[in-house]
Amino acid sequence: MRILVAMSGGVDSSVVAGLLAEQGHEVVGATLQLYDHGAAAAKRGACCAGQDIHDARDVADRLGIPHYVLDREQVFRREVIGDFADTYARGETPVPCIRCNQTVKFRDLVALARDLGCAALATGHYARRVEGPDGAELHRAADPARDQSYFLAATTRDQLAFARFPLGDMPDKAAVRAVALRLGLAVAEKPDSQDICFVPEGRYDSLVARLRPGAVAAGDVVHADGRVLGAHGGIARYTVGQGRGLGAASWDGQERLYVAGVDAARRRVVVAPRGSLETGTATVGEVNWLIDPPSEPLRCAVKLRAREAPRAATVAWDAAAGLARVALDAPGIVAPGQACVLYDGDRVIGGGFLRAPGSVDRVPAAA
Amino acid sequence: MPVLGLDANATEPLRPEARDAVLRALDQPGNPSSVHAEGRAARRLLEEARAAVATAFGAKPQDIVFTAGGTEANALAVRGLAPGRRVLLGATEHPAVLRAAPATAETIPVLPDGTADLAALEALLGAGGPALVCLMAANNETGVLHPVAEAAALCRRHGALLHVDAVQAAGRVPLALAGADSIALSGHKMGGPKGAGALLLRPGIDLAPLIAGGGQERGRRGGTEPLPAIAGMAAAALAARPEAAIRLAALRDAIEVGVAAAAPEARFPGRAAPRLPNTTSILLPGVAAETQVIALDLAGVRVSAGAACSSGKVAASHVLAAMGLGAEAGAAIRVSLPWNAAEDAPERFVAAWSAMRDRLSRRAA
């Protein structure tokens, strides 16, 4: 069958294209041009396409498959980079990889694939798509170290039905690189990509400063009890639970302090002792259910951030408000803006974005 | 499935006459600048090519500067003629011209049919000092022919210089460019090999080189001349017969009739203006040009959209935007018939295009 493969130029998606072509599918490669690479790297005269696009084309040439570069700069700037800066400006911590998967990758590439008469969209994500009794299910990858199911939690059931993740069963990255070597792909030894693709060298504050200057304006660091303990260089630099970057406000006598909240309106970073950061409840908006939305409170496991083991919880779906209300068995740290992903064992059953306490949901979930 | 190549405005298939000329030139060992016998033989071949291009376009051999291609010919003219002048650029010029011009350049708008707005040009010329006007003979995306002779008369009246990018027009329509001060040509757009172009200068026009080097081309373009590419271009220029326009225009019109019959919503930007015989722009409302180009490619039909960046991404068309098409500027593809287009090209194209359109409209429903 004809399959569209999203090729980033990295080893994972290159191997996906190679494996599917080897299996005899009609593979069509597509690489998203998401930002002006020359501008992002602040190199005058550099091509708008980065090395990754060249690598993807080389791999496609090697495999003998058609390959297209898709200009998605505008939509990426609006929906991913814009959301990134806006989220920081609200005093929250964004997950741009989920926004990207949700918009330019799955929403748009699934539509394009269908327009091109493809039967599926394949990506290099480490997750498993399992055909279940009620349709496609999203499961954690076989390799727990590589599992990306958290970042795919906004994929809709319709998109999931159309998606394929051929690397989900790979035991580890070494196995993927071995396939790349066997297929003669030049990217076999290419290092993994790091951090956020559109932020060179992890310096995201200058990007946020350009788009939302208020988010990098100085303000007070305030103890939860109201005392002003110091100053900060912009709320965008702080995430709930963070201990670094607080300067003199790191300690209250002998007691270490952490970010307990960000008050964007007053440009304040609120700090408190570790114990008081934890909460037993969380509110989740923009919920994407990968099961029929539960009418009764549901026992499951939730992941509150990408690098954290799932924790036991009970989730109640408030359909009228479009919010999932999470009661954690053991208190945890909730950073607004991060994704909360719901698991039943290895299976992702839903996900959404953590709301700040008392916030009003901006985007009601689709019914 | 045999491929249907309809992207001649990107590059024409090599003409057999050009191929022969390239092969002959490859066997010529000398450097045209060398003093010895082999050098003189190479020089003879170079000057024969120059004479052929001069004959084909009604220029004098000494006023022809060979370059590495159309982009360089345009850049040589714009950079060489712009100093001390205001630069006025047609709104639908090719990036080869746009990006050679200074940032202060002003834009000559086009009318909704895609042709340059001569009244606006006259107003611009009357508003300031000596100018360099850049107006392409034929647009690469729509095939629209600009009123270059009229623009030349206006320029003469206002003491302005006129540079004409004739890359798409040369070999396809007769060039009536007597009033132009410089004319850019590209070898491979006439069915020659890639790697050679030429700038035709009005007698008496002089300009500074972009590349000084060894002073070749009468000091206007340094570097050893790429003899095979130049010989191929010259052979292509002689072989390209604008009479073929009648046949190509009939094929192009058949494509438009077939597309319009299959899809009443389809439109043809530029159709109301005089056009190149081989070119049509086909707009399918609501469908990204990128999707159309890819879908047709997967069906074995080669077309293009906008101006392809070196990365291969399809950028929105500034040409169609200048014609006032707004958001729909991103929904048109360019279909350009090659000199050797087969008689069944319209039938095959319309079948593939209709199949694509039917699938996409089913999806949208």
C-alpha cells in the first residue's frame, strides 16, 4: 500500500522509511520545513533548510523513494512557537513536542496523506499502535527508555487509526541503528536530536523575549507566606518544582525553597518548601480521550511530566466543563502547561494539559 | 507508467542539435584564451556560438556576454546598471532579478490579468531621477507576456534604462526587444544544456563585471568560458523555432478546455492576457498547490508551483499574489509544455488532473 512517512532526517524515521520500502510498500517521504534554519542558527546566508532536510533527501534517494519538503513555517510559528511563548507568558510550562505532534504532524500530515491517496501515515515515534476490539490503541514502546507515548497523547482516535509506528517494538536504539546500517543509510550513526528543535542550544528565553517580552521582564520572588525574598529575570525561566535559578531566594534560613507557582499577572514567582509544593489533585483541560469518555471515576495511572513514572490516580471526567479531575493516590508536583497522560497499564487512554489551580479552560474539549 | 513531463519552464528537454553541439565541443581540448592552435580552435567555436546567438536574437556578436546561466545574466545586468539609478522592478519578476536589486527598489504593479501596469510605470518614471526598469518578457509561472515594447518607449522618453529578463520568452515567442538595453537569456530554457546563459547588451552599453578574473568576455565576465554549454545553447537557440508556438498553443488550449470541462471551479490566472504558447496556470480553489504537485508527481505527471527553493519546498506564489489572487495564490499549479510535447499530452494530463481533483473533492465533501 501507499504510505506517507514523516522523515525528519534522523535515524529513526529513516529506518521507518527503509523498513516499509523493504516490505514492498509504496513509500512516499515527506520532511517538514518548520522554521528557517539559517535564521534560527543566526547564520547569515545559511539555507532555510537545515542539515536534517538534506539528510532526509539523501536517505530517500538511497531508498529510491519520492521525497517532498513541505513548507510548514507559518503554521509551526503560529501553533507551536506561538503557543510555546504564550504558555510561558501565562506562567505555565509548555510541551512544544506535543503541540507539534498535535498540529503540523498528525492533524496536517494525516490530511495530506489522505489527499495523496495513502493508506497510512508512518512516523519514527517510539510507541506501539495495537489493533484492539474497539479500534486502534496507543501503547507504550517496547523500549521503556525510548517510549514517546506521552508526546503522542493528543493524537485523536481517527488519527491513530491511520497512523503507524513501526519502531514501537524495537528492543532498543542500537537495534534501530543496526537496521540503518544494514540498509546502508548514512544517518546510521547520527546523534539523537536534543532539546527543542527550534531553540538552538537550549536558549529559549531570547525567543520568548522576542515574542512575549513581558515573560522575561524582572519581577519579585515571593515566599508563599508573602515575604519578598528576591528578584527574578522573567517568569518564563521558572517551572513549578524548579529549585535552580532562584538566587538568594533559594533558602529560607536552613530551608531549601522551590518554585511553587508563577503569578503571571503580578509577574511573581512564588516559592515554598518542597513539602508544600505537592498536591493531591490536578485539573486537566483539552482532554483527548482514546477510550470512550468514562461516565464513572476511573482508576488509572497518570504521568504529570515526560520524565516521570506513572502514578496511581482516580480520574473523573466532567464532560460539561470539558475537564478531567485527577485525584492522585500520593501527592505530586503539578506544573501547569505540562501534559497529563492517562495510562491503563501500557495503554494510553487519554491525555490533556494541566491547568493552573482556579484557571478557566480556554479550549473546551471536542465532544 | 510513462512519465508525462509538463515542467518545461523549469527546464526544457535537451534538443538533439544541442546535444550534438555539446559533444563536439567536449572534444575541443583548448582554452579559448590560449594563444596556441588549440586555443585558437576553441576560440573559433566560441565565436561561432556567439554569432549564432547574435543571429537568433538580432544582436551584434560583440554585445553578447556569455554567463553561467540566466540568473547570472540577470544579476550582471541589474548590478551593473543599477548604480546611480533608481531601480523599478516588475511585481512578478523572477528572484534572479528581485534578489539582484537593491533594497530600495520600487515595484511596478501588475494589472489583474498579470501584465505590467504601464500607467503606474509612467507615473513612477515621472516621479524621480534616472531609473533602471526591470521587466520580464514572459512570466515563468503564468506565461503572461508583458508589454515590453511599450515599456521600452516609456523608458526612452524618460531617459531610463530597460533590462528585460527574456529567459522564458526566448525561443518560444519572437523577441521584439529593440528598445531594451539588456536582455538575459538562459541556455537550458531553450533546450540547451544547463550551465550557460547570455546577456545581450544594446550597442554602447557598458557595465562592470560581477567576476573580473582574467578579463574574458571583453572584461565583462571573467572565467574560462564553458564551451560545451555555450555551444549547446547556441545550437538550441538556432533550433528553437517560434513557429512551433502554434502547435504548443493548441495543446495548451486543449488542456484548459479539458480541465474546465472536468471542473467548473478551475480557473486559469493570466488567461486573459497574451501568454507564452506552452504555459498555463491552473488554479483549483481550496487545494494547496503543494498537494497538487505531489499528487500529480505520484501519478507520473511533472508540474510545478510557485518558485521552487533549493530545498524543494513549495513557496507561495508572489506572482499570483501580485495579480490579486490573495489566499488562492497558493492553490495554482504551473503546467508548461516542452518543445517536444506529444499530441496526447492534453488527454493524459486532463485524465490525471481530473482523477486527482475528484479524489480531493470527495475527501473535502
